[in-house]
Amino acid sequence: MKMTVETQAAADRLIALALREDLGRAGDVTSKSLISPTEKGRAVILARTPCMISGGPVAAAVFRKVDPSLKTQTVLPDGARAGAGATVLEVRGSLRSILSAERTALNFMQRMSGVATLTSQFVRRARKVMILDTRKTTPGFRLLEKYAVQCGGGCNHRMGLYDRILIKDNHRNLWRKRGGDNLCGAVNAARKKYPGLAVEIEVESEADLRQVLAAKPEWILLDNMPPAAMKRCVRICGGQCRLEASGGITLSNISAVAASGVDAVSLGCLTHSAPTADLSLELEWPDA
């Protein structure tokens, strides 16, 4: 996996913020107290448990930001699977600088690898059905977390409120409260306002599905339906548009949901509930 220019720029902004909060004005006072600025060595980032790797370029950028003379080498690239004990990244140079960057580099990489790992678990069980992320991301970290989803084999849904129309329950309720009984009108109004954007609408029943099909939205979101109801909706839709399932979907039922015939499954848990990957940094010295 390769980060886009936009994602790398977002990472650079977050790295600067993270280092300011960790190093403050005085810097790493412990390392300054105990380690000579001329003492050099090597360190490796290890995976303590199996995981999917994401965030290697971000960790490398942290080391370079702390000390441009540090040299990093990727051992396992983003999107690779790491076994327990595998070396993921190597860094050489000032031991003081390596330790000053250690926690910030690991924080990014553990978070991103955790997202990638959970995503990969859903991808394996969903087989050919697309696994999508959502906007339920850590504020400021959206581009990094959505990149991590890609590293785990998932796909990105809309990036924000600006790049796809998604008519959800509150939009539907307001539309109906104002006299718009037919949800086709909501789809048509959105498409007229933004003709260049895909339109997706959430439905909660087969009746709603039948109604909105006439407006031919690009996507219909089946919200909180059991797999049997999803299967009926797939038959009703008959390929007229693409169907996305969401709500109440876990690793224990994703296979059944995928078997219903939907095109995609969206999961907020990929970014709001992924456990961090267990990574650590180990020092070796003196430098070889």
C-alpha cells in the first residue's frame, strides 16, 4: 500500500501535533539525562502478536521529524501480515533520538495496524462482498484510519459530508414531516441539487425499498435488517441498484450477511472499536 499525497500531508500535521504534546519545550528529559548525544545504535519495531501492518511510513516520518539523521528501513510494508515476533521496521542512529520518537511512532502504528487487522478479519469472512468503513473515525485521523482500512483489504465509503449524498433516518423523517411522503422525492431533490454525486438512501423496510427503487438511487442502505430480510430485499431490487448492509453486524454474523447477496457491508467498528495492535520497539547497541 502507498499513501496518497493528501494522506501523507494529514500524517505530517498529526505528527507535528503529537510530538509537541509529547516532547513539550524541554524534550525527552529522561533520555537527555542518561544517554550521550553521540551514542548510536539500532532499534527494531516488532509485532508481539499476529497483525496486519499499517502506518509504517508514518512511524518512519516520526523518526525523521525528531532527528533527520535517523535512518529507517521497512521490513514489512503496509498491507502485509506480520506473525508474532516479526520485525516490521528498523531504525539506526542516535539512541537518544530513537527513544524520543519511540512512543509517538508506536502510537500511530499500533492504532493504524489495529484498524487494518480488524478490517482484514471482516474481509476474510465476507469473501467477495465489499467491506466499507464509515465516518465514525477519530477526529483529525480520518485519512489515516481510512488508509488503514485499505491496508486491511477494505474499501473507503465517503470521506465526508461533501463527496456523496447519503439520506439517513433523520433526513427521511424531516422530509416526511414536511409533507414528502414519497421518498423518491428526496432522492430526486438531492440529485437535482448535486447532479454529479452518487445518491444513497437508507431504508428500514421492504416497503421503503420498493418505494425508492423508482428513483433509481445509485445505492440503497439496508439498515439493521436480519440476513433473511436482506435476502428478500436483494430479490426485490433485482440488480436495479447496489445494496449496502449496515447496523448490528459483527464477526459472528458477517458471513450470513454476506451470503444474503448484498454488494457491500459498512462497519463503524472498523475505526471506532478496533483494538490496537501489540507492537514494541527494542534497542540493540552499539551500532554495527
